[in-house]
Amino acid sequence: MLSKLISKAAAFAAALLLAMLAASLPAKAQKPDRLSVAVILSAGIENGWDGTFIKALERAKEAAPHGLNISWKYTEPLWGDDAGDAMRLFAESGEYDIIWAHSTYSDQVKKLKEEFPEILFVVVGSGNEGLGGNQYWVYKRVHEPAYVLGTLAGKMTKTGVVGAVGTYPADDVNDEINAFFAGAKSVRPDLKHSVAFIESWYDPAKAAEYTKAQIATGADFILQLANNFQPCEEAKIYCFGNFSDQNSFAPKTVLSSTEAVWDPDLNWIINEWYAHKTEGKAYDGNKEKHWFPMAEGGSAVAPFHDLESAVPENVRAEVKAVEGKIMDGSLEVPLDVSEPKTTAK
Amino acid sequence: MSQLFQEAILISILASTLRIMTPLLFSAMGELVTQRAGIWNMGVEGTMLMGAFAAYIGVTASGSLWLAVLAGVLAGVLMGVVIAFMTATMRVDHFIAGLGLNLLASGLTLYWFQSYIKRREQPTFSGFQNWPIPGLADIPFIGEVLFSQRLLTYLALLCVPAIWFLLYRTRYGLELRCLGENPKALDVKGLSVPARQYAAVIFGSAMTALGGSFLMLGFSDRFLADFSAGRGWIVIVALIAGNWAPKGVLVAIVAFAFLEALATHMQVLGAPVPHQLLLALPYLASIVILMFVRFRSGQPARLGVAYMRE
């Protein structure tokens, strides 16, 4: 009688244990076949920062990593509480796996990340707080291509003065401008440089006056971060574009550009999400800046297009060699995020 | 810093002053006419933005800079009709009407812009080039500053005496000033107050939008959201600082533009002053000027007050 009872109890305990085990295991790997991304934009797709990311999404859709059918929806430029509201709507709809907020949005993510632990949140660039958990912090540095463009400008400048017109002196703006100057100085040590910040993300008219002022002080190569090539075109000097291949904006003026390439960032995030979904790997967002160097495809130098003949062949070869050294790791571009200053006399 | 006084830099600063002045001057002369007619139009920013946007569509669609100017001015006319309808006909509070219009312009231009470019590469254009006046442009220093500008810059400068003449030397100008001071006087003479207000606001908004068009065609190569970047507010400040008189407004705008040009060059030359302070300079100056002028106001007596027949 007793033994019967014991065996019954044992069977019951075993069944209970099994049930508990089953519950604690991740739901039997239902491999997802689709991935929906909600994108909060900060500037609009016509802008290099946002536009290059959407292009990377298009390439990812084409490549279909893990056989995923990737779809996305992006917003108009949104900031602050409006962006927070949009994120909440996306999250509550239950339709999105990743909410990719393509600028400084960690304050908004902070209010949502605990409530929606299954959603992977992404914030991008400077000004964010590394919250970890299900918030990943994508960082973009294009200082390596800027260094390459700097060597090109240093080789080709006639006046010995190069300029840069920036928006705000942020960490991921300073790195680029400093690297541009460092590149130019590496081939022309007596080079002077001039820098100006318009303190606005979008004010082409102000950018025009700052660019003209730099030209008036002798700059004949300008790294244009403030969205206006008109003054370079008018003064018949070369400008460099920023963040995307901007040659089409002014084909006779934009000699080359730094390019932000988001494919490695996107793949990283997709892999994290996929591992979470299929293997139950906990989200473990980075708390420190994480960026992919040029050698890993995180950035690139844009082609010369029709202006190739404007660059002497030996200069082209030298610049290519510098790019090659960065790619193979034999040249490390110094990362300097201090606020750049004018040295032009 | 010493190179600030080199000739080439001085020329650059002064030439820059004239360029920065141009859109502000067009818009301010337009707003002056509007306000002298008693309409406190706060929609300058939105009207400039609409003008700039229409000019962008005009130049990228037609390839003609002058057609683009026309498109900008027409956008201003439309904005003027809306403002006049709201203020002179519907008698909506002028401030609220203007502020509402600014928000509308900001949203509409962005929406239209996105619809216009869709998914393709944003079209760009080559704007106005300098138009040196033969003979005069060769004068050392002065020629480079004054006579090697864009055509519309000369026009903006000529606008000031023209508007002065209109306001103080024509019958229409007298009636227009009367609208702002004592509209009843016109009414009892059997002259239509709303008709004259419509005319003033539409003309003023067209001028304001012309300023926006120049901002696009004289400085930029593309459109961006909220392109006018607060210049409409500078225009309103200039009007108050200039005490609602063409000459005073001109002085206020020259001062503002000069400070901005100076700040630009000081930053580029690496002046040992925080550049944020330099950027704030014109705005700080505006506030100081406003503090001084409020004691001697030439503000039209009935500015912002809806006219009702008793």
C-alpha cells in the first residue's frame, strides 16, 4: 500500500518536474521567417544620416539573413516626446520586433524598454546613454574615410589651407573633422586649417556664409558637413561630402565623400535579435559606444565619379595606398574627439 | 584676430553683410507695409518658408531661376490671401492666425517636399551668381563689396526708398498708413477698409516670400525642412527695432547682418571667444535694441486691432 503510494507520489513528482522543466525551456525553437523593423528618423530620408540607413535596410532585405523576410516602416523626422509617443505606438501594436531609433533617443527608450522586454531597441550616435539590456547603442564613426580625404586635400591644396564646416561640435562630428585635418597634415606638415560650426542641423544659408568666409580666408578644400555645396561651386573649388556619396548634388564640385555604411551594424542587431528568438539568448545591449571600422565595412570613401581626371594619377595612387593601410590595419587613424580649432593665419 | 582687419577679410565681411541682408530686407519691407496697414502678421516665418519651398520646386522643375522667383512670389500671394481672409474678413486674432500659419507652412512644406522627391535622389540646382555692375564693380574695395552682388541684392536695396516713397509720397501710402492709425477715417469717407487691408497684406506677403525665394536661390543648392531657420522672427524684431519706418528697419537689418557676418568670420579665423557667444551676438543685440526702443514707439495705433464698424 505504502509502496504504491510512494510510486504514485514519485510519478506525480516526476510529471511535475517535467512540466516545470518544459515551462522553463524556451518555446520550442519556432524559427522566425520575418522581421519587422520600426524606424524613427531624425532628419528625413533625403538626409545622408537617415538615407544611408534606409539604403542599408534595402540591401539587408535583398540579402535576407537567416532567410528572414525583412520589412520596415519609418516615420517622418521626430524628436523628444513625439518620438517617444511613436515608439510606444509601434511597441503596443505588437507588430514590430526591432524599434530602431536613428539618433539620440535613449531618454525615450528608457521609458519603454522594461515594459516591452521582447522588443529590441536601438539608439544611434552621440548623446545617447548606454542603457544595456534590450537597448543596443549603434555608433557611427567616419573618421577613417575623413582621414583619407584629408590626405587627398593635403596633396592637392594650392593655398595650404583646408576647411571644415560642421553642424554642432559633437563627439561624432569632431572625430571626423580632426581626422580630416590629421590626414591633410600627414602629407603637408605646414598645413593650416579652418573650422566653423553653424550650431544648427539644417541651415543651408548659414552654412553658405561660413563656407564663403573660409574660402575668403584662403581655404581651397572644404569638408562640408552642413549640407550646402553652392559656395564651393561658385568659388570653383572642391568640397567633400559627408556621410553619403554626395557627388550627385554637385557633380563638378564634390570630389569625394565620407560614406557611412550601416550594413555591419544592421547585421549585428539582426543577429542579436535572431539569437534571442531562436536560442533564447538574453538581450545584452552594449553600454559603451560600439562602432565598426572601415576595415569591417562600417564606413567607406566614395568614388570620384567624373572628377577622377582632376586628381593626378600619383596622388590617386598615394591616397589609395593610405586607404589600403587603414584597411589592412598597418595604419591606425588617431581618434581625436576634442573640439577642433582653427589654425589658419 | 589681427587678420580681421586685412582688406580681403574686410571685403568678405561687408559683402557677406549685404548677402545676409537681402532676404531679410525684402521680407521686412513686405512686413512693414502689412503692419502699417494695421495687420500684425506673425506669419513671416511661414511665408518665407513657403516662398523658399515654392522657389525650390520652381527651379528644380523648370530649371529657370526667374520662374522660381515667380513661383516663390505667387506662394506669397496665396499666403497673403489666407492671412488677409483670417484677419480682415474673419477678424481672427492676428497673433494666433500668424502662428497657426507658421505651423501649417512647416508641416505642409515638409509633406510636399517628401512627396516631391519620393524615393529618388533629392534634385539640386545652381542658384544665382554674382552680377557685377560693369564699371562700378572695378572700383577698389567699394566695387567688390557693393557692386559685385547678386542682382536681387541691388533690388532689395532699391526696395527701401521705393517703399518709403510708396508710404509717404503717394495717396495709396497715406491711405495705407491711415489703416493702421485710424481706419474709421477711411470708412467714413466711403473707402473700403478690408479691400485696402487685403491689398496691403497680399503685397506684403509677396515681398516676404520673395525674401524666402532669395534665401533659397541665392544661398542654397537644395531644400531642407524648416529652411527659413528663424529669419522671419528677425524680421519682426527689425520692424520693432526700426520703429516701423523704412530707414529705421534698414538700419536694424544692416546691424543684424553685420553682426552675423562678423561673428561668422571671427569663428572662421579662430577668435579666442566661444563661437556659441558669437552666434548669439546678433540676437543679444536685438534684445538690447528692443529694450531701448520701447520708450519711443512709432507703432501704428491700431496695429493688431480688428476693425469693426460701429
